[in-house]
Amino acid sequence: MKKVFMILAVATLSVLAVGCSKATAGPQNNTAGILQEQMPQDGDEIAVITTNQGEVRMMFYPEEAPKAIENFKTLAKQGYYDGLTFHRVINNFMIQTGDPTGTGAGGESIWGEDFEDEISPKLHFFKGAVAMANRGPNTNGSQFFIVQAPSVNEQALSILKEARDGEEDLKIEIGANKVVSLKEIFTDEVLEYYQTHGGTLELERAFGSPYTIFGQVYEGLDTVDAIAAVKTDKDDRPLEDVIIEKIEFQTYGE
């Protein structure tokens, strides 16, 4: 019986700056094998996040993370996120928001309690990926983050390739009683996309992180970069507030 294997987090966030590969970002209007490379389809509901640094447009993946999307859309339509700050900003990594206390310790879901992770082997932490922030497995509430890393960590990439291409067919857990082969998740196409478009490979489930990806920024990555570039204090909080002014929903193609 092939054992279930979890790659140890030997290339964690502490080595994010080691050996990075330059990249260019942005979804393409095609039908490539990578889900996040595709643009929204006519009729899809997309979100427009307006901040005091600019506008971000994001698409959703309802077949991959239905509960996270229901939570986000419901909160946004209730105005929950209006006026909230990006309380944690780390350049070349990610920008985080969704906490009404602004401390990183607050916020709750529409159900009034934490909800479970929805880990999809089809979604990855490429630049522009939108994911739920949490305190650990199955602790999702209202906070979310957008991946901003313009380059992939080559050390993490090398570790992952070595594990994938080894003699044993290694697998990882992505949910209750569900395991997937590294070869199936991290194809050459996926790893090449990381190299050309950027992202944070260390956030992948293979390194132990249980983060639910539910959306992708397809327009406004310059705004994400602008937010990531603001000056912050020792706790990664912007010295001047970066605020979500409003979140609106539109039908793509209309």
C-alpha cells in the first residue's frame, strides 16, 4: 500500500527571498489546462473590490470552494467588508484583510462559527489567488488574503520537484479521506506557470498549509502591488490605512 506523505515544511516562509524566479502575471482569455489562467465567462458573477489604492476585479470557483464563496459573497453584499483595512501587508508575499477589529484576531463567518477548509487540487497559490486566512485547519471566518509574490521560491520548487519525481508515488491529504498524488497536482505545466506568473508555492497543501483558494484576481494586480508596497510597522500593519471602500458584484460580459 502506498503511504500518504506530507512534505515537511523545510522551505517555509522564512526562505521566501531565496533564489526567486522572475515572473509576469495575469489570466489569459483561453482554455488552457490551468483553471486560474482562464478569464471569467460571459454571465459569471465577478466582484469589484474598490480600495483607496485602486480597484481589483476577481473571479470565483464555485465548483471548488462553494462554501467559502457563499460566505464571502454574502458578507460582501451585506457591506461587512466596507471600511475594513488591510491589517497585514507583506511585500512579495500577500495582503490580508477582512477583520472588523483590524487586529488579525477578529471576524466571523455568516454561520457565526468557523467553517471547514475546501482544498482543491485544481487551484494553486499563483500571484492573484484569493484565499481564506485562518488560525489552522477548518477555522475559516471572514478574513481573506491575496497572493502578491511576483516570483516563485526556487528552493521550494526544487524540493517539490524532487519529491514528485522520486521513485515512490507520494501523495498528500487534501480533505477527509481524500488523497492525491503529487504527480497529479504539480504537473510540469503548473510548476512552469508558477515560474512565469509568480506565486507562493510554500502555501500549497504539500507544505502543510490548509488554505482554501476561492477566487483569482484577473484585473487590478497593479493595485495589489501598490497595496503590498506601502510602508508597514514591525507587525506588518500599514502605517497609513489601506481601506476597502466597497465591494460590488457585476455580471461579466454585460
